Amino acid sequence: MYTPTTRLLTILELLQSRGSISGPELAEKLEVEVRSVRRYITMLRDLGIPVDSEPGRYG
């Protein structure tokens, strides 16, 4: 079972290892909704971690 901290670290690890990954892919891997992924990305940015994103259907 994932905790919020574990999810943040997992997102960070996936972004660093893959370079790019869509919101829906992240949501599937973390077993959460895409909206939750957006919140986690915002948390990473609030912590000063730069996260680039592209708006769009698969962003």
C-alpha cells in the first residue's frame, strides 16, 4: 500500500528514470486518479523540485 510520501518518491523516481511519462500512466502505476497525480506534481514543485509538463490529452 502506498503512502503519500511513497507516491511522491515513486513519481520522482519514474520521472528521473524515464524522462517523460504521461499523467494517466503515472496514475495507473500509482493506482490513483489523474487528478491525484496533478496534486502530487504540485507538491513536488512546492518542494522546489522542477517538474516540466506539457498540457494536452496525455500530459
